[in-house]
Amino acid sequence: MKNTDSKSHLQGKSVYIDDIPEIQGTLYGLVYDSPVAHAKNLTINYQKAENYPGVIQIFTYKDIPGENQTGAIIKDEPLFAENEVHYIGQPIALIVAESERIARDAKKLIEFGAEELPVITDPIIAKKNKNFLIPPRTFKIGNLKDGIKNSKYIVKGQSETGGQEHLYLETQGSYAVPKEKGQITLYSSTQGPTSVQKITAQILNIPMNQIEVDVNRLGGGFGGKEDQATPWAAMASLAAFILNKPVKVSLSRHDDIRMTGKRHPYTADYTIGFSDDLKIQFYEVEFIQDGGASADLSPAIMERTLLHATGSYFIPNSEITVFSCRTNTPPNTAFRGFGGPQGFFAIESALQQAAYEIGVPVNQIQKINLLTEGDEFPYGQKAEHAEAVNSWLTAEKKFNIEEKIKAVNEFNSLNTDFKKGYSITPLCFGISFTNTVMNHARALVHIYQDGSIGISTGAIEMGQGVNTKMIQVAAYVLGISSNKIKIETTNTTRVANTSPTAASSGADLNGKAVEIAAGELLKRLIDVASNMLNSKSENIFINDEFVFLNNERTEITWNKLIETAFLKRIKLSEKGHYATPEIWFDKSKEKGHPFAYHVYGTAYTEAKVDTLRGIYDIETVEIIHDFGKSMNFLLDKGQVEGALIQGIGWLTIEEIKYDSNGKLLSNALSTYKVPDINSVPKNVTVEALDTEGHKNAILKSKAVGEPPFIYGIGAYFAVLNAIKAFNPKYSAEFSAPITHEKVLMSLYK
Ligand code: MTE
Ligand code: HPA
Ligand code: MOS
């Protein structure tokens, strides 16, 4: 099936927040945010701004009827700063005016005063000061002492990865429309409509049932709208609630980049040991996570780093600790991979460093340590249906990796102005929200009298194609064409208490709920058909919009069947509820079975470095990916390609920089470089590993949103190996992103 949105996207007719026709009298809210990174005793004079013609009202924490709080996991984040500010960009007030332009002019008239405090942007200093967002956590397996005893080679080192701006094409935004009796309909560009509803209700001090959150689609989220879409929605609602007028808050690109959190920068200090035959004996690693000014989702992200710290390898003895540190930057948040990529980068750095020091190719170390069936992860779950070795061997064979490596080496022996490097990146990513209680979803399916269908789920469409998959599930179960089915907006009144669309689980959780609801409807319809045909229901099925009896097509069409069912007063609506089976986690022991299954894969990457200029191209990425039984290969392939490029961007050119005063320097697309069409490798191949799929995956089609982000890591090591080929004396650093500037400096170090 084609993406259900492809035509409207192509025609520019798809509706995002800013495309919703505005109701007459709509007002605009502009956020006034802190110009300093750390201060107390705020004295802010709004007088002149308030008097500016066209300004309706300026809202501060004093106007909040309920709780001034947006923190989802830990209540450490006010909607509007009260007496202190902790980062540049922290919201302090909302200027509501007749137009955005007026609000912007008025903003300049606000006079800020405060007592400034020391600014900390370095998480390592924050750690020294014991400035933690939450207490550290440690996962352990085996015994480090045994590992050390059995090790012939022991390698110690450090790696670091930087932040990343989400750069969703649609910036954060929301539109709040007051209804009668103080109720609100809230349009929000959010991955988590229920969080928006719940937190807005708490802020307004009204029950959740007074707020209807409606989401058509997002122009991208990538995790950045999992919970950081909430403040803007709450602000618009606050103003709408008090003024009884529709209010829109839609961030400009500059405001969005300045005010919102990013991927968490991490550092890792590791020690790793190997036996004589290069089997990993132990891995001890301490991560420092830069959480920004408040907890946001950092505790959950820390958890996924712990879960993914051993990458795709079996390590019998390991001890993994993460410290989550508070700094004076915007609270960092969910971003594709959710702490997993940072864990992967550290273990791959450790292996690469060991390979350099021992003097063997890293692929040799990687390959013999890949997870195999029944291997235990540090969190207690065992690898089942492990495809790490299978995908590695398949990639080796399909892509002639041995030949390619020879060609790279030959190229390097003949050239000095250009050097090539390659890497192989294995993937093993756990699917489920790490927080077990979040793994459930519901769907509502209506069959209308004319045979057409409307489906509502908790899933948010953000470009990944989840709506298309939901339609496919219903069409498949009911035996009808997808063009009979409409996917409705995601709406908290139709489907309540949703988890955000995240953790790559949107299609699995919501798809299973659709499958259940459609399955119930099918049973009922088969009963109706069996009455009509005077025959047993076992012999009946529906296909191609016809009822079949004993494998023969009957005269009864889908439409006829529905009409008959309706006249017989049969219930033509159903709600499905799904909760992932078999998952659990015991935090007191840090052991359990947190994931429904794992996704595997292997990427081969080649880079070419210009040794005069330091610039480089990622030339080739060839991927064998475990899709299970993909239900929509084009969509899934698009996810792999998109994740790959986003991953390459993170590790190569995207560099977030704050100055020592906490001011974001890379605050626009002129200073923050993201991959464009020219950064896309000339050769990107994505092929499916032939597997059975997994019963916990929707129609055995495995989750695909985040895992392939990990393949981007290959770009780092391919470039690094090209540098090494030019400058063998270079003592490799594992500090991403490996920008062109960094490459130039390393070539001649
Ligand atoms: N693809 C597009 N086009 N836009 C997005 O915002 N978000 C990613 C991924 N792919 C995203 C995307 C992230 S972070 C997640 S968790 C998954 O999609 C969520 O959707 P799913 O659960 O349906 O895979
Ligand atoms: N992944 C993504 N988002 C989340 C998770 C997770 O595991 N847990 C809570 N939010
Ligand atoms: Mo994705 S980071 O789980 O929204």
C-alpha cells in the first residue's frame, strides 16, 4: 500500500497546525524566555510591553489556576519560571496579542532584571559538584574480578558523543479553542496527546475530560515532541481558558532551537578486557549524561543507555553506571534511539581502540563476540531469535565485504591525497517502552452503514507511516480494500489514556489493538453471513470484499453484508485493547524481561577523506536489516534510510555548541549543519534479512523507527579508519561528531 498521505503531501494539501483555518478573533501567544542561563530574584518589568497597542495580556506563573508544573517523570520543571531561571530559553511569560508581529515588538519592551548565578554547561563539572537530576543507576552481570582475571588484553579509554537538534520540519506549536462551559479543544503537534491533556488539566486545575486534544499529523517529531510539545499547548490553553478566545502558540525556528532540549550529550569512561582469543571478558563503563536544567525524560533515557551499553555483543562480566547531570542548558529530551545510540557508540569505541592497541582488525573482534541464542544481557533477558550472527554473515556474503575491504586497502596503497576507511556496524535494539506500564494501546473501529470504515487509535502520524500501517491491518483482517478505510485524527476523546507514539512501538501497540477490534467485528460479520447462507461459520471468510463459502465466492458483497448486519441491529463498532505480554522489569534488582523482542542488522560503511582539506564523503552504506516480515517494505525502507542519514548527521557534521554563558552558538541552520542531499551516500543499499518475524510484532513486521539510527555510527569509524590510513601515528579519539575540521586537525596530528 502507498503511504496514505503521499498524495496530499505532494500537493501541499496535508494539514499541520499552521494550516488549520483560524477562527475569527484568534490571538497569538509569543513566549518570553530567559535571556540568562542562571539567575535568581527575578525582577521583570512588563509595563511597557503590556501597554503596547494590540497586546491583550501577558501571562506569568501568577495567572496559573492550578499547578505551575510540566515535569512528567519528576516535578522539577515549571511552565513559567517563578523566581529563578536555569537556562537561556526557559519560558517566563506568554505575551498574547492580536498578531504575532505585535507580540514580537512588545517582547522587546520587557525589562529583565535578576541576580545572576554561576553557569555550568559542562556535565563533568556538574558531576564533580554532585549536581544530579536523579541518583545514578548501575546494571551488573557476572563479576568484574573474574573478567579481569581471564583477560590477556585490558584497554582503558574514553568516548563522547554530542547533542543533536531534532529539526523537525514543523516547529513546536498548538492551537487552543475554547468551547462552552470552560472546555477546550486543543490542536497540538505532539507525540503524546495524553500528556498534553493531563498536564494542561493540572495547570488549569480542571479535570482531564474538559480538554480534548486532537492531532492530525506532525511534520516530524523524532522524540522532540514526546513531552516537549506540552508547554506550548498548556500556554495556549491557559490564555484561551482565561480570555475565552482561540489562542495559537507556534514557535519560530529560532525560538524552537533556543528553547527546546536536544539529544543528550554523553561521555563514557570504559575499561574492557579480552582473552587470548579476543573474547570479551569484561566491560566496565561509567557514563555521564548531560541532562540539561531539569529531568524531563532523562531518567528513562538513562535506562535505555544501561540496557544498550553492551551493544550487539555478549559480555559475561560487566558493570554499567550512568550519572545524570544537571547543567544550565535546555532540558535534553527523547531523540530517536533514546539513549541507546550513546551506549552503542561507547562499546564500539572500546572495541575499535582495543583493535588499534592489540593490532588486529576490529571486525575480527566484533564478529566473534556477537550475541548468540540464549546469551544473557546485563538486564537479565536472554537473546531469543538472535539474528546478530546471521545478519553479519549475510552482509559479508551479499555485499562481498571481503572484496570491498581489499579494494579499500588497495586504494590506500595507491593514493595519498585521498584515503578510504571502512567499518562494520552490528545492531541489536530492544523493542518496548522500557517502562513496562506504558506498553498498551487502544483502537476504535467503526463500520458505517455504507460499508466504509473509520479507525481511531492512539498512534500519532509523524511521517513514519503509522497511519498507513493501521489501515493495512484493518484491511487485512477484514478482507477489504484499503480505500474503504479512513484513519481519523488521534483524539483523546475517542481513544483515551494513550502512551506517546515513541519507542518505535507505535505500530506494534496500536496495530495490535486495531487487529483485536477488527477481529471482533469480523467474528460478528461471519455470524451474520452464516445466517444469510444457512451454513456453518467455519466455512466462511471474507476476501476482496466478498463473502466466501467453502472457498467459493458467494453473491454477498461486503456492502450487502454490512447493510444486513445493520438491519439486524448488530453492533458495528468495536474497541480493541492491547497490552504487550511477557514483559516486566524489577528495578530493585535491575533485572527482568523489558523487551517484547529485539531488532538486529548489520551495516557496512565506506568513507573517503580528502587528506589535504579534511573534507570527506560517506560513499557507501550497505545494510542487512531484520524487518521480520515487513508489512510495507517501502515505508520500512524509508525508515531505515531516514534513520541512517539522521545517524550519520549526528556522528559527522551536527555540532551543538553552547558558550560558557550557556548561550547556544549553533542556533540556526547557518551555524548548525544538518545532512542535506549532498551528504547522502552515493550508494545506500537496504536489504531484508530473511526471518520469520516475531509474534509480538504487528503482523510479524518488526518495529523499524529507531533501530537503524545506530547504523550511522559506522560513518564515524569509517572516517576514523581513513584518517588512520593516512596518519598511522594518530592516536585515535572517540569524540563525535567527527566534523571536517576535526578530521583536518587529526590528519596532521
Ligand atoms: N520518521 C519520520 N518520518 N518522522 C519522525 O518524527 N520519529 C522516529 C521514528 N521515525 C520519526 C520517524 C521516532 S523517534 C520514533 S520513536 C518512531 O518513528 C515512532 O513511530 P513508530 O512507533 O510508529 O515507529
Ligand atoms: N522509548 C521512548 N520513549 C520513552 C521510553 C522508551 O523506552 N520510555 C518512556 N518514553
Ligand atoms: Mo522516539 S525518541 O521514542 O520518539
